[in-house]
Amino acid sequence: MNIENEENASGGRYVAELDGHQAEMTYSRTSPKLIIIDHTGVPDALRGKGVGQALALHAVEEARKGGWKIFPLCPFFKAQSQRHAEWGDVVNI
């Protein structure tokens, strides 16, 4: 699965492509040190294939590399972060 980063001045999204379908996780950048993940969208054709989890892990890895924190407004990402205590270094619940 290939995950691409698309960024603009106010935020961006992580896009995963698999089997000809795209899933996304969108975020807003509130400061150089904080992003708010606000949406995860996975089409029905990709459900159950771990795409949402891969996007969440990618966001965490990007935050670690970039030195920023994540505030999870997205219900999916928030639920994932509650299951992964090891993400606590970058996720502010």
C-alpha cells in the first residue's frame, strides 16, 4: 500500500491507494507543532483491509519525524490512539 502526503498552507491529507481505490486521513495544522486529525475516509471496497490503521500509523510516524503533536478530533483516529498507548508521545487525547 502506498501512502502519499498532500499538504497545503492550512493542513493536508494522507492518501492511501490500494486496488484502484483511495482512502484518506485529513488534518488541519494549527501551529508548526500541532495538527488536528479531523477525518478518516475509507471506501467500502477497502474496509477490513487495515487501510485506516495504516493511515493512522503513518500520521503518527510523520508526527514523530516532524516533531509535532496530534490532537484527534476524528472518532476513528481517536479510538485507534486509545488502543495504542505507545503513540502517547505524539497524540494528545
